[in-house]
Amino acid sequence: MRASRLINILTTLQAKGLVTAEALADENDVSVRTIYRDIDALSLSGIPVYSERGSDGGYRLLDGYRVRLNGLTPAEAEAMFLSGIPGAAADLGLGSLMAGAQKKLTAALPEDLRESARRMQQKFHLDAPAWLAEGEQPVYLQAIADAVWNSKRIRMRYRSWKAEKNRVAEPLGIVMKGGAWYLVARVDDTPRTYRISRVLDLIVTEERFDWPKDFDLANYWNENTRRLELELYPNWATIRLSPWGLKEIEHMAPPYVRAHLEFIGEPDEEGWQTVRMPVAHERMAVSEMLKLATEVEVIDPPELKHAMRRAVETLVARYAEPAALTK
């Protein structure tokens, strides 16, 4: 375990440069004191690792030093090939680069690890878009990816839900979720999220910007996702679901809603179950409930119950047969 940890510390220092003892301890799930001992062991073995003092200090490798390791385990080799997403790489204009890198890595691996990597590619495939949905291939995706990589400001005309807007933005990262591509960009010193397929016009300028040192794309995206879920589902409703409705809601409800379903009591003699669940604002909540047709009954809140009644009455009036045909 210690040998694996020492290798991980080395590769982390090589990849990130200056790293604090606390960050290394968190990554390796050990105490800071253990990291101190590991750093001493690396130094004694001849590895040129040194510390920088101060509030912004930490550990780093001597400039120019590179770790050359070929001791990949079969599981690590498999994981490396599983991490590649050919479709996404192609959309970003990196398909040939990824294919070339994988060929070089395959050639460098021992024969037994090559077989592990091939087996992983044969048995796992990632298809990011949801069922019956196509993945997006936005016109400006590759240009935005280039701007992100080279830290160049962009000027774009963007179509939001409400209106078209012109933005000068500093692109910080790209995220693919559910087959859709999103740009995280800083506007007026604040990170914001834009769906790339809604970019109508784009100019990549030659103006460079400094990367915000305290910005972490994964953390931002996770926090933004949680905030969006709370904004989309701010209310709660108590409903009754038939056995079929229970199965259907497990299939059609978003992960956030499924994760917060609260079952109340036991199913009745016909199998109907009372549940409490997060719901969207009234109009969208009615639309979602109508998808369950006769397999759902809204109990609370009264406002949603009344809105459902109005929707059903409107549908009955719309689809009622003309009087002449009912005689």
C-alpha cells in the first residue's frame, strides 16, 4: 500500500506542480503526518522533491525531473482505456489524437496488459445521450474548445430562454451532460453556464486572460447542478400512485426527484401508494403529472390539485364530441 501511495504522490507532483501536504493527505486518504514521512522517504531515495514555505507553499519536484513508470496494473491499464470517450473526442476535434495516443500506449504496454485493455474496449461502450435522444454536435464546439484550451476571450451571440444576448466571456471549461455540451465561462468575474448549441455567432479573439487559480470545473459543475435542481423543483407534493404509476415514475422522473421520493405508509389493498416528492413550478408540475394519466391522484397542495382539475376540464372540453354526433 505504501509503494502505491509513493507512486501516486510522485505522479501527482509531476502533474500538478506545487501541492500542499493537506491536499496529498486528502487524495491518499492518510494523515498529514504520514505524508511528511512519505516525502522524507522519497527524498532519501534520491527523488528531487523539495518544499516551499509560506501560506502558498507546498511540495514540488525539481524543474525538469520526470517520473517514468511502466508498472501499470491490469486494472489501471483497463481504466485508462475505459476513460476514453471516442464520440466526445471526435466532437471536440481530438478523435485522431486520442486514437494515436491509445495506439502508442498499447504499443508500450506488456502483452498481458494489452490484452486487458483490448478486453475493456470490447466489453464497455459509453452512449451518453438518453434513449430516443440524439447527442448534440454544436457548430461552434471545436472553436470554443480551442478558446478554452488557449485561454482566449470570446464574443458570442447567445439565445437564452428569454432573449438573445451578446456576451464577452472568458471560457473556463466544457462539460458534456446527457449528450448536450455546455460552456462554463466567466462573465463580469462570475462563472456562468451556457448551452453551446444556443450560441448563434462566435468570435474567438486574440485577447488572453489569466486562469482563475481558485476555480475548479468539477466542483463548480456539481454545485451548479445542485443549485439548478433546487431551482427546478422548489415545491413538494403529496400524491397517490397506482402500481403501474410507481413503476412509471421510477422510469420517467429525473434522478433528483427519485432520490427524494418519500413513501408514506403502506400500499392500500389495490396497491396504490402515497408518496411525497419534489415538484416543479405549477405549470410544469401539472404537465409532469398528466404524463401519468389515470395512474396518479394529487392530494396536496390544494393549488396543484386545483390546477390539475382545471387542466383535465380543459382537456375534456377540447376533446368532447360535438352535440350533433352524440344524439
